[in-house]
Amino acid sequence: MTAPIQLKAFPMPVLDNLTTLIRKARALHDAPHPNGPVLNIEALKATPKLTLPVKPSSEEEDLHHALFESGLYLARQDAWATLGERIRAADAARAMTPGGVPEAEILAEGARADAITAATRAVNAGDELGAVSIMNDMHLVLDETPGDHGVAYVVAMAHIDIGWAWRGEGWRQDIPAAHRAAFFRHFKSASDLIDRFDAFELDSPMLAAARCALLAAETRPRTRASDDYEDLIDLAPCMAKYMRALGNHMLPRWFGSYERLDHEARRTMERTADVWGRGGYSWTYLDALLVDDEAFALLDADLFCAGLRDILSRQTDQHTANVLAAYTGTALEPEGVNVEARARIADCFDWIVTDHLREVHPRVWYAAKGVWATRLDDQDRLTKGRQRASTALDRHARGLPPVTAPAARDTSGS
């Protein structure tokens, strides 16, 4: 048997266990904030004045941080058997944060964080041997946890992350041949690991999600993308993240077309109706509309808006309310294909704020639009997010349509 890998020790305080971390996070969320900032707005339609507290750290963010740190800590302690067990248990239980992010994936993200940071430095320096050496060290943990698909998932996702670091986000023709070759090598290593396990036999959504992530390196991904995502969503219909990923991957820039996007949105809605009502249609379209203006072409706006209502009647956390408020109130472009649909979606901002929004999460509002185009530190992200929310809610209070409404800027007086 290969000798146990001795990872470099990193000085850090001893962390509480995951249960204690989550308990503290929830206590922090529930604690009153008498001196914290608030946004006061007058709601429309003669409803009472709303006082919306601004939460610099929301329950969703606190739990995400706790889970990430737990995965990071266990990896640094070489406690891979314990880590694998926690990841597998969270995956089997479909454990999610209040906003619907799979806990297993967050634990795994923390577990591979050190390796990804070091390997990305090597990639940025053009040092392929350095990146390979880091991953070779990670593979040694598989010898200590044979048959553990939780640990295998961590290592496979590390390969996928490093593969994307080599490839970058540019068009295929702009990527150096050596970088493309490294991308495919890492994805092949990830695929070899995932192929050792059957997602359905193990009842494992995370393995099915990894299979979908590997589509980017497939020779003929269009022929299997729908089937792979169908398998994934059938395993975890409660997890909206996977429906959002499906919609994005059904765009022509990936593995589909606008016709396939609409078809899959309707098919997903039907298959998840017992969980989301009409929300599956909206989840599938949500990210696609943000990144591709032409995705509006076949959108059934009435169905999409009805789906938003069904989502918020079922997933009542404030993270989701902030996501959809920021989406309808600030993220979408007001002009472009299918202006009528854009106007219907913008109209949803009113009832989302009035009926569902009870606190403001600045990071959500910051990330709602253009987050990939800037590199701000966390305090600047909080400031920018608070400004976006304040502007949108001020327009709402003054009876003005959101900036996402067609011709809204013409009525703003600015």
C-alpha cells in the first residue's frame, strides 16, 4: 500500500465540528442587530412601511462558510475517511443550505481548496509539471480510502477545476494548444475516477453532477447532455442548482439550441411539478436569460412568472427572495429580444419585494449582474451590493418601474 501522504501543515486555530459551526451560524443569523443598517422604503399599494435590515452576512453565507471551513479543516488534518463519510452522508440525505446549495458539494469544495490554490499558481506560471505533482499527491489519498466515492469526488472535481484553469474562459481558437491538451488530460483523469462508480446504484446526485460537468470535454456532448441532466435532476429534483445548470448548458454556445432550451424547461417543469409546481420552467431559464439575450425568443413569460411565484411559495428563505428580487429588479437588460416578456418579468419585482423580501443581502445583489467582470475585495462587494439594492428599492418606493423594465430609464428622471 502506498505510504500515507503527509500534507503540509498550515497554522490555523482548531475549528469546531460541523454541528457546532452550523449552530453558531444560525445563532448569529437569528441574533438581533439593533445598530445595523436598514433600508426604509414605502411599499406600493398603500401597504405599511417596510423596514428591511441589511445583513452583511446572511444565514446562507454563514452556513456555506461553515461547511467550506469544515471540509478544508478535515483535509488539512488528513482526516479523509471522516471527510468522505460526511460528504457521502450529506449527498445521500440531499442536505442543502437554505438557498438550495448541496452541502456535499460545499464540503468537497473546501476539501480541495488548498490543492486548487497551489495548482492554479502553477498553471498561471505555465508550470504543468508543478500542477501535475500536486494532483499526484492528491491521488495518494485514494489509496487510504479505497472505494470511497466521496473522496473520489473531491479528487475528480479538483481535476475539473484545474482543467478549467488551463483552458480559461476564452473561445476555443484562442486557447494555446498546450493549454487545451492539459485541459483534456485533467478532464480524462476526472472521468476515469467518476467512471468507477454508478450514480444511481449509489443514489448519489453529486456523482451525476460531476458527469454533467465533464460534458465540456466530451467529443459529442450534444447527444448525451439532455440524458445526463435528466438523470441528475431525477436524483435530486429539490436542488434548483442543477436545473439552472441545465438551462445554461442548453444554450447554443454549449450543447443545445433555443428550441432545446425551451423543450427542456417544459420537460423539467413536468418532471418536478410535485416539488416546484411550475418553478422548474423558471429555474431552467433563469441563468440562460442572463447570459444570452436570444434566449428570450421562445420564453413563455406568463409561465415563467407563474413559476417564480411557485418557487417563492415553496422555498421561503431570504436568500432565494434576494436572488429573485435582484434578478427581476436589477440584473436583466430592459431592451432586446421579446420586450413584452422582459416587461412581464420586471413587473414581478413589485410583488417579490412586497410579499417576500424581508432583509437585504448585499453580496447577492452584487453578484446578480456582471460579477465576473470585476475583481473587488469583499468590503467593496458589500458596498456595491448595498448600493444596487438601495437604488432598486428606492425606485420601488417612489412608484417607478425597476431599471429592468423596458424604457424604465426614460421615466427615472435621470
